Amino acid sequence: MRMKSVCLYLLLLVGLLNVLPNLSIAQTGKLEVKGKVTSNDLPLEGVSVTVKGGKVAGTVTDKNGQFKILLQDGKSSLTFSYVGYSEQTIAVNNKTTINVSLNSTASETEEVVVIGYQTVKRKNVLASIASVSAKDLKDIPVNSAAEALNGRLAGVTASTAEGSPDADVRVRVRGGMSITGDNSPLYIVDGVQVENGLSAIAPQNIQTIDVLKDAAATAIYGARGANGVIVITTKRGKPGKLQVSYNGFVGVKQLARKLSVLTPADYVLYQSERSRGSSTDSLNFVKNFGTTWDTLKNYNNVAVVDWQDEVMGRTGVAQTHNITASGGVNKLTYNFGYTRNDDKAVIRNSTYKRDLLNLSADYKFSNKLKVALTTRYTQTEVNGAGVSSEQGSSFSRLRNAVKYRPFLSSNQDLDDPDPLADPNVGNGLNLINPITLADAEYRRKSTTVGNIALSVTYNIAKNLTFKSTVGVDQFKLVDRQFSDSITPYSVISGSRKPIAQLDTAIRKTITNSNVLTYSINKYKGKHDFDFLIGQETYDYRTESYTQLVRGFANFTTPDNAFGNLGSGLSFTGYPRVNKTRYTNMSFFSRINYAFKNKYYVTLNARADGASKFAPGKQWGVFPSGSFAWRAKNEKFLKDNSFISDLKFRAGYGNVGNNRINDYLFLTTFRNDGGLYYGINNQAINAYYSAGLVNEALQWESNESRNLGMDLSVLRDRITLSVDVYNNQAKNLLLNVPIASTYGYSSQLQNIGKTSNKGVEVQLGALIAKKKDFTWNANFNISFNTNRVEALGQNQKLFFPAASWGVSGQPTDYIVRIGDPVGAMWGLVNDGFYTLNDFEYNTATGVYTLRPGAVNASGVIGTVQPGSIKFKDLDGDGVINMDKDRTIIGNPTPKFTGGLAQQFTYKSWDMSLFLNFSYGNDIYNANKVEFTNGYTGNSNMLNIMANRWKVVTPQGQTAQWVTSTGQVMGIAPGELQALNKNATIWQPIKSAGAFFPSSWAIEDGSFLRVNNVTVGYSLPVDKLIKMKISKLRFYFTANNLAVFTKYTGYDPEVSVRNSPLTPGLDYSAYPKSRSFIFGVNANF
Amino acid sequence: MKTKNLYKLTLSVAAIVLLSFNSCNKFLDQKPITDVSTEVVFSDVPSALKALAGVYSRMVGDAGYGIRVSLYYPLDTDEVQGPTGASDNDRRDIARYAATPGNAQITNPFNQMFAGIEYANICIANIPKMAMYANGTDQEKKKLQRMYGEALTLRAQFYTEAIRNWGDLPANFAPASTLATSNPFPTRTNRDTIYDRLLEDLKLAATLVPWRNELSAIGDAADERITKGTVKGLRARIALYRGGFSLRQDGVVKRSTDYLKYYQIARDEAAEVMASNQHSLNPSFRALWKDQVNARAVADPNGELMFQASGIGGVGAGDTKLAYYNGPTVNGLGNKSVNILPTYFYAFDSTDLRRDVTCAIYNVAADGSAKIGQAITAICDGKYRRDWISNPTVSPTNAIQYFSLKWQILRYSDVMLMFAEAENELNGPTAAAYNAVNQVRRRGYGQSLTTANAAVDLPAGLSKAAFFTALVKERSLELGGEGVRKYDLIRWNLLASTINDTKAALLAMSNLAAPYNNLPTGMFFRTGSTSDDNRFGPTGLWANSFYRAAPTATPAGTTRVVWLSAAINTTSLARFATGFVTGKSELLPIPQPARDANRNLTQNPGY
């Protein structure tokens, strides 16, 4: 039924296209004019030549740039226009030969910006938009355009959560408003909405990236515009000869930082300490490490194994090759590119390969009808499980590289599984030789992305243009995970036999937009008017299949397992299938009006209907408006030679967000094999409730206000943009933790309000411009404050959990009115208990807590001298999780920014790019786990070398806890002497080992020397003989240095995808430093 | 020119808008593809059964009776205790009554029971509204009535399990979709109110669910699902909890004054089950466990296994770790984490056959059959044994942790003992009360059920109090290691005194003081013996008697293990219920994450 209406609709559209051109009328003329169109002295083919205001049909230039046209009279004007070049209009004045030279629009002054279904000159932009162009990208040899964005644009952050080659780049515009889960901006590539906009495009293929920041710009995208819109324009062919260019680089990379751990001797010493007071542990200790105290001295001489080096220390090699060919023949222009990325990362078995093909073609049927085709095909292959896991500690791999015994036991090789392993450790936290583990956890992810966009532009009449765009985007991921018999997964769920998991995910998107624009320039000399109306549909389907198979014979290889999944035994409830479809339909309109190039007004409106909401709640209407005053064009500034441009902008708008799962307004039941019950010894798959339904779900809306100023002085040598904004999000779609006694952990509700307020400054300067030397600098800084303004009914706060540790761990984040979204929540550390906190009974040798000393036993178990201590915030004498937790960290930076500088000297060029963040806290959960003694035989960070000790240098137990919970010890004087240099508590063994406290919160401020490049271009005269028009060699260092107080691997980290738990560092793939050599060549 | 353009513009716009709107409502009407709606689930018998399977499924898995609720929570008692090892804020601390609100093992079971209640609420709200419930064939109607009754029974089971562990709790008797919006932070409801509701529910359920022998008439197979006997037996149990002591929110252990009313319900329900002749005792206590439970039988011929949580799937989501976490190890595989107290072993009469089913004093060697005798502090509970598993058997080298065994929630002998207890409380030790206990005892000793047997039967003429004391012991001998004892002791208000008495007894045993002064200090097991009971004699595992002083010299072909010694003090007593505080330890703490999500959920006394 629906298909029918779509067909009908398409048919009518075609009809419309056919009928309308006939309305124009052909005429005869009297004067023949001919001439040649060139650019930089080269002929331009396919330039359209039209008669201004006349009724004469236009023409196009031939391959020599020649044209011939018959005019009615000699008083007309001819307009020469060509994509990528600025239009020129020349009065004929009875001349019969007119030669024209067109300028490429790539020049600074004619910079254009895509603002949504339309392109405007940067000077006329009313909204807050920041851009990066191919010119900025060329200096940075990166494999992802997102990496290139980071720190370059005020108000835009693009950070990788971790250092793996395929790590998600998290792009945030003005901090992100939503707290539902996805704050990523909307990606529009060549006019088509695309998922994963940045990962499937080679940076070398990008012409410009425009980031639309405020609602004045994004409201035309209505739905999903709330988090900013990133508009990417890819390179297109230019008319003229075939141009071929090659860009390539090869580089090496290394782990940027390591964590230092205890020496073998200290490791064994602590294991000895840890075993005291428990007969089982003591027996195990003797079994593992020796019988007498004297033998422990031998561990001073054993060879140290640095597992971080072994697992993450290899030298990575990355290379990229890109070939581009572009040109034009007759009415056709094309651009073809092929890019190959090959990355061997620093972690064992971790590699990344990507092939990208792109082809774009523009065909001009006539002056009225143009067709543009863009296709892309990307294939990515990622190998290696890396170190991180979205699950808790049992599945973290990094912990093994840090906590594993720092030496080999006798007869153990580097890649031998652990002879001391106790697989029955609670919570599955036993340690595994990190090398064997890395080899035992196989993972291969293959992604293919295919993309086709076709647009037809038809000039229905003068000033009236119709454009229809159809985009098809197909994504397929095949993810193979194989867990061999020693892995925690196999031990816990697979009876120590290999487990194979095969996930297939397919996403298909079909979009169609139809836009009419009508524009009048200089009506009565002073009115510019633009009107746009359009309609868009978006159809998004997902399919996923998961097969989970266990019980393969030991020594089955991953290839064998995936080749013959049937040889294993499916987990009950598998395979699983899930399919969804989401449709969205929109109508939108925009009016631009400019008066005398002084006053500008833009009004946008968009109505969006989404299938994610119940009928009646499907439609959201999102209006916006902006106003600008170009003071420069006023009399009092017109002739001012200092100020070359000055513009003030004000914008207001409302945009929507609906990034939630499908069908949440319906009570639905899953039938995916997730739950089942044994009846007659057969698993009966259950229908179970998918979640707590909420029929009232509706659009989230984000009200945004923006004030801006753009100033250029000294003939645009210095440019300054300042924006002040206040974004208020309401009806936030919030996954609210609900009383677990209702049977669910959370429910999605339209509650809550957040605000983001901030200032952004972007300052550019051409500091020096001499014959041989230029110096360009671009500085940006952004200040953003984020606040929860309101939550649900009667709700002032709730506690999200980062879930990084063990089950039952207390929540470690808070969302509370008046605080930033997702602040770290926990106990406040107060050093450790000293002997002053205890009374000693000399007769019995028992230490008891002095009256008045804070009692933390409810949190950490038996309190003894040297136990970690917390502040008793409510003063009731006991540490209590209800009353003594507070906000211990704020993950929002006070400001972030970057400084990019580019220098050229004769044939040399150099660029230096720094970025920085100040005032944000990081929750260093690694540190919490890497300093506790929860698991036996585990190593710790070397800060624990100065711990409170409970064994004397002679091996005598100085302090222990009896099985009835009494603290026994040697006399206070001796214990004090033993611990006079202690700077940190004794490792927490039991209760509280994974509890968040202020000690784990660290200042995440940093200044990073992100990128340094030095390039040399061969002089052109030497190249001509080789038929090379440009040849440049360069050397780049990426992530050269980071200045920070942060003690973890890297301060730019956030491993959980929930916006409610930002700034968590747990088991992230460590970042690397790379040195790259590259070449750019044009033929 | 201008007007023409405007005309075109208007025309084009109108065309686009009209055409689009035409298709737009249909375009936006998307229905789930792989998920299904309530209407589909509750449309016919097989679909509704799948929804009911979702309710059943919340009983099993790691967070259900798969391990935590069955093997972590009911410890320590005078029967069994938890594993050795240091305090861990985990399973060990739960057994030792030292759990904190942040204990890693209480959140998921708490959540899972309430998921079970929610899934049951969805079935209870929808099944009776199904068109087929009113208009289906007779068989369809009866099948749906049974499912409705099963959902009511399962909800009662989840609530009872939650209340006996956590006390008063929010009361949800409708799907969360109808409650959560208006009352997002529910407060705790008095457990008496909830229990009263559950008793009413089960009264209704008993009218809906058929007896065992009525299943074939409605086309249902005899399997692990609930029958009328289950409903009534569970109702008797809940009535005893309702009429028994419990730790109240004010920190006092008490019971309501009208408790006899509930004993009457328990007595009547148990009597009806017994009178129905639908259930009987398996003549062999050992066969019941070895050939029914460990052989993964679907339903036993006697119907003694009245309610079981049936694990399957081999993973933590839906299976059980019975015989992996507890019971003897085989080839070093297994956790052996539930230990029989030395005092409990000696609570059995030497001729009570239940002793050697309940207590396994061995591990199994790598060959899967040779037994290795264990010290008195390392006796395992024996009702779920890896080496007893058949249908199919488990190879000694298999490292699997999930055996798809079924946790026994209610047995017929429990119903008989409940009858005897309630009858005694109401009417004194009548002949009927005696008869119920004596049948259980005769079976335990391998005697004919119906023949009076002075050697085995309870002595005649006991006072009401003495009969009660005998019952307290009999329930322990019959139901040891089945997760019943702790909650029995609480409802009798005997937990604190029993723990103290047990500690004293363990200490006396450790010091070889009376009455333990004549017991052996060492036991000798025959190397290579494959005997799986604890018999002493030429063909048994043991070379000397458990009740006489040990020989001074090691008999040929045997190995000595430590028996009565100070190890009982340092290994068993040292970790036995160390954190127990009456007025606190009768309940678990409410998990911290649950309180973080609902500030109206107050903490239990003492935590």
C-alpha cells in the first residue's frame, strides 16, 4: 500500500520535471559573440554561458574553453558560471569576442558554507558555524577526519575514548545536551544523512567540514539537530585535464606511557603479608613462593618481566596510500579516489586495515538539469581483542598486563599459562598470563559500507530550482570473537572449551529529500530574498544475528570454529535475531532575507514525524530564527581601513532529539532466547517483557540562544569570532533508574532539563606574510558549563553506575539538580588509620578502635592500623554509604581549546598543533583496582611499595586479624617503627576493594603537543620535466608530548558510552605516539 | 514572469506536500518486527505458556536457585556452613552473617525475584482476560486456568523468598506499567499484609490448578510444572511463615498474636494434600536423591518432589550450579563450598539412612570412582553429588560448572512434617501428628512406611513441647542441606540460641568433651574404595567405626584423616556464623543499589 503511494509520488515528480521546462520559450538573436574561458591560463570546459535577463538559451564551453552564442542585441550581459568557480557577469557592449578568466572559489574571500540544503558565502552566515577545509587537513596525516577535528574548532571536541586503531571518535558540539545515551551530532555527507559519517570517508577525500553549532543553523535539520550537525562535502572533479595525485605516509608508533608496578621482591613480600591470618592463604603462599623467609631474598635476583612491554610494547607500523584522479570531459566531471590504511597497533595481535573507494561524477544535461552521483565503498578489517571490555573486571584484559606476577615461575615460559592460577577466585577475577590471554582471545571485525547518493537539480525557471536527492547507505558488520579455553569467558561459561561468537549486523538507510528554492538577488537594488521548502523521508532498518557456540574441541582454531560452527554446541537461546525499522518524515522551510547587505534575517521551520513515538506524539515542530547586522556596511564603518568586516549575530531556535530505541512506547515481549526454562529437560524459550513501557514518550527538545560577533581587521589579516550561547534542553529522554522492586532497573522518561552555557572564541591571524615567509595562527578556546536543571517528578537525583568492577559495587556517579550531568560520587578519602586511632591491650595484644575514631568497618570490613580511612561527613562516627558520600569529581572541563600554527619558508612548511583541556576530573578506576589486594597473587602499582606493612623485615607477622575479627599486633612502638615511612594504606583485600573514593579522582587537565609537521616541496621548475606539478615530503610526530598531572595512561579518556558516567578510565586501550613520514604528489 | 514563477512555485509546493502527506501516516506506523505485542503473547495457549516460562525462568540461574538463593543465603545453620577462606564481602560473609549493603552477591538475586514478580503480574493481569480463557474449548480453558494459577503461585514463591530474606518490601500486585508512574518510589509494606494477600492468591490458585493425576485429562504432561499439591503445600508453608516469628523493622523478633489462625491454614492445607493421595514418599531416601534428583528425572513416580526449580542451558542465565558449588569434588573439579558441621553428622542416628545421603565424607579421584576420605571439617553436603549424576553421566575431566540439576523447593515429607507441627501446635501430639512424623522416620530408616516400629518411631506419650522439640530435630534430619533450616529456626525464634548451642557443641567436640568424649580422633578410609556411602565394614569406605575410639595403628591399605580434634575449632568453629547478631542477622541488608534507586526503601535493622 505504501509502496504504491511512493510510486505514484515518484511518477508525479517525474511528470513535474517533464512539464515545467516546456514553459520556457526559445528565441532567435542577432549578434554572435564568441570567446574563450580560462582559469590560470588553462581552458575550462563545460562552463555555462547564459544571457542575463534575456530569453536566449545559454551554451557551454567546449574542450578548448571556446564558446559561441547568438544574442538578440549587443546590450545584453553574459553570465559565466561553473561549479567550484566564482560566477562572472560581463556586459557585451557590442563586442563580438569576450575572453574570461574565472577564479576558483577555493580562495579565502569566497569561502562558502553549507548550511543545510543550501550553500551560502561565509560572510553572509548568520549562524554559529565552524569549518575545517582540505587545506587544514593536508598537514595532518590521519586516518580519520574526526581526529583532525579535535581541538581545531571552538566548541567542538572530537576525542577518542581509547587508543585502539578503530576506536570510536566521540564528537561533541557544545558539550552535548541529551543524557539518554547518544550525544553525537548528525552527519550530512554531500546532502545525505549518513550514519558513522566520519569513519567511512577517507580524510583525503574531504573538501570541507562545516560544523553547525547553534539552532539557527541546525533547526533546518529538526530531528536530531540538537547535538549539532556536521556537514561534510567531499571533493568533486573539476573540468580540465585529468589530474592525478598521490598522498602517502608511513609511520611507526609506540606506547606513549607505561604504569610502573612493584618489583618481584616486593610483590612476593606483599603476597606473604596478604596471606597472614588465613591458613588457606598461608599454605598457598608457601606452595607458590617458598617455605622460609630467607628464600624470599632470592626474588631480589629474578628477572623482571614487564608484561606491559610484552603485550602493549611492540612498535606499531601504520601506513596510508591515497590516489586521487579527477578531471572533466565534455559535460562530465569526475573524481575518483582510492585509499588504503594499514595499521599494526602497539598491542599484540591488534591490526587495522581499511580500503576506501570513492567515485563522484557530475553530469550537466543542460543548463537546467544537472545530475550528481556520489558513491563510496569502504571495507575495514580489525583484528585483535584489544584490552578493553564494556563488561566488568572479570573481562578486562588490561588488568592482567598490570597485575600479573612480574616474573616467571620456574619452568614457565613467557607464553605459558599460569601454573599458579586459581580459576575459582570469586567474581572470576583470577589472573591469566597476558600473552596467552591476548592469543587466546581472537577477534576479527569486518565492516563493509556502501553508499550511493544521487541528486538531480533542475532549474525550473529563473530563480526557481528543484533538487531531489536519494541516498542509500548500507552497512554490514561481521564480528567474530573466539575465546579459547583459558579465557575467563570460557572458564565461566564454556566448561574451559572454546567459545565462538559470530555477530552480524546490517543497517540500511534510504533517504530522499526534495527541495525547492526560490531566490531573488538585489530586488530594487537592495533586497535579497531566498525561500526554500522541502520534504524528506528517512527509512532506517537494522538486522542483527548472533550465534554463540561452545564446546569446541580444545585446540580448535578460530578459523576452524567459524568455518564449522555446527561442530560446537549452541548456547541455549541461540541463534538470536533482531530486526527493527525506523521511519521519519519531515517538512521544512527557510526564508532568508537581506536588506542592503546590512540587515539579515533567517527563519527556519521544520516538522518531523518519527515512528519511535506513539501516534499523537509522533510529530514535533522545530522553529528557529536569526538576525544579523553587518556593521561594516554602515556608513560609519564603510571606509574604515582598519576594520575590514564586522558583523553581529543573534539566533534563537528549538531543535529536537529522538535518539532512543524503537518501539519503546509499546509494551513488547522479547522472544530472542534470552530467557528460557527447562520443562521436560527441554529449554522452552520465554516471552519476556522487553522493558518498562512508557506510552507518553515524545520528542526531546533543545532551546538554543546564541549571540555572536565576527570581526576582521587589517584586510582580514586578523579574524575574530566570539559566540555566547545558552542551550536549554527539556523533556529530556532519560533512562531513569527506577525502584528495582518493580522488576526493571530503569525506564525511559521525558523528564528533566539540562542547560549548557558557554562562550567560544576563535581567533585567526596571518601574523607574517613576506615573500619567503608566512606565519598563520589559529587559536580557539571554549568555556562550557553544564547543569542539570530539573529531573523527574519529585526527583532530585539519581545514581548511574559505570559498572566497571565487580557485581554489587556501589554506584559511582550522580545526576543531581544543580550539578553537571554525571558527576563522580563516592567517599572522601582521609589517608589511613594510624596507631593514634587505636588502643592497645598489652596483655592480649589486641588493638581496638579508640572511642571517637571514625569507624569504617561497615564499608571496608575489620578496621586495623593502616586501613584506608574515609571522612565522616555527617559526623555520626561511622562511615556509611548513605550518609558519607558526596560529589568527588567534576568531569566537565572549565575550558578546552587548541592552537594551530602554520609556517612556510621558501619551499619549507611547518605546522604545530597543540590542544588543551583544563579543570576536568578523571575517575581513575584502573588505579583503584591496581592497588587493591582483592585477588591473590596479583601485582600492584609501585605506589603501593610504601604501603603500611604488617610483616617485619625478619618475616615476623606484626599485625593480623583473627577469624573472629580481632586485630592483633606487636606493640605500638614497634609497629610504628616498622611503618614510619608508610605513605599509603595497606591494600584493601575484601570489602570496599572496588569502592569509589576521592583518591581515585584526578585532575585531567592537559596540554598536548598533538601534531608537529615539517614539510618540503620540491621547486616546481625541477618537477615539470617529470610531469609532476607538485611534490612534497613531510615528517610528522603525532601525540609528541602530553603535559599533565594525570597518573594513568592518558588524560583524554572516557571508556563508557553513557553520557551519565563521563571521564571514566578503566581498562582503556592505551594511546600511542607515532612518527610518520609522508609524501604528497600531484601529476 | 514573476507571477508565472510564483505560480510554478505554488504548484510544485502543493504537489509535494499533498503527495507526501498522503503516504505519511502509514509510513510512520512501524510495528515491532522481532518483538511481539501483548496481544500476540496472550492470544493462545502455546504463546501464553512461553510468557509463563519467563516467570518460571526467574527462579533459576546464578541469581536464583541456581546458586545464590539456594546455596549462599540459607547458611550458616546447625546443619551446614559456608566455605573456608578469608572474609570477602561476598558469599563467605553472607554465610557468616557479615553481609554489608555493598555485598557483591545480594543485588542480582534481589532484582531477579522482583523481575519474577513483575513477569508473574503480567501473566496474572492478562491470562484471565484472554478471549480463549472465556470462549476457548474446554481443554484450552483448563490449560489457561492452570497457567493463571501457576502465575499466582510463582508470584507467591518469589515474594515469600524475598520476604524471608529481606523482610517488609514494596507490594506490587499489578504490572509495573500500571504502578510505576504514579508511585515511582514505593515504600515498604508490612509483610503480614503481603502474606495475607499471597494466602488469598493461593486459595484461588488451588481452584485453578489440577492435581497430578488430572493433568492428562487436560492434555498436559507430568513435568516440572506446578500442580495443585504444590499450591497447597506452598500455602501451608507461607501460613507457617505468616504465623511464625520474624525480625520486624523495629529490630524485634516477634510474631503476631493471632498466629494460631495461620497454623490452622497450614494444618488444613497439609491435611488436604495428604488426603488427596496424589503424593507419597519414595520408599528409598537414597533412590529419591540419587535416581530422581541427580538423574535429572522430570517427575518422580511418587510425586514426592512437589516443587522444583528446573535449570537448563549450561550458563549462568538459566541453569544451576548444584553439585558444582556444593557436594564432593571429582578430579579436583568443584567448589565444595557447603560443609556439613561435625555436630550435624553426629545428630543422625548411626542407623538413619538419611545420614549417608545428606553427608558425603569423600572426594572422588581422577578416575571418577575411587573415593578419597575427608577430614571431619571437610564433609560435604551430599544430596546433590556430581558423582551421582546420570542421564547422562558427567566425565571426570569435564570442567563444566552447570549440570542442569533441579533445586528442590518443596518435598512431600516437608508437607507431612508441617502437618505434624501445625497439628501439634493446635491439638497437641495427636495420633495423626504421630503418624505423619513416624512415616517420615520409617522411610528414613528404610522401614515399611505403614508398619509401626518401636525402634524407629517417636516415643509415645510425648508432651506437646517434647513433640515440638522432636519435630525441630526431625525436620533437620529430613531436610538437611535443602535450604529450609535457617528459615525454620527464624520462624520458631530459635536461630540465635541454636547458633550459640552449635558453637558450644563444636567447641566441646573440638576438646573431645562429653558427650563427644568417646568418638574417634582419626578415621581410616580404604585406599581405592569406590563405596559412596559412609558405611564402615569390610566393603565400606571406612575401616573403623564413627562411634568408637580409633585404632592406634593404621590398618593395612588405609589412609588416616583427622577426625575429632582442635581442627574443628580452628577450621569450622572459627568461621561459623562469626558475624551473627540477633535483631540484625535474621535478615539480609537491602542492597545499596536498590536503595540508591529508591530513597523510600529503608534499610533493615542493624545495617
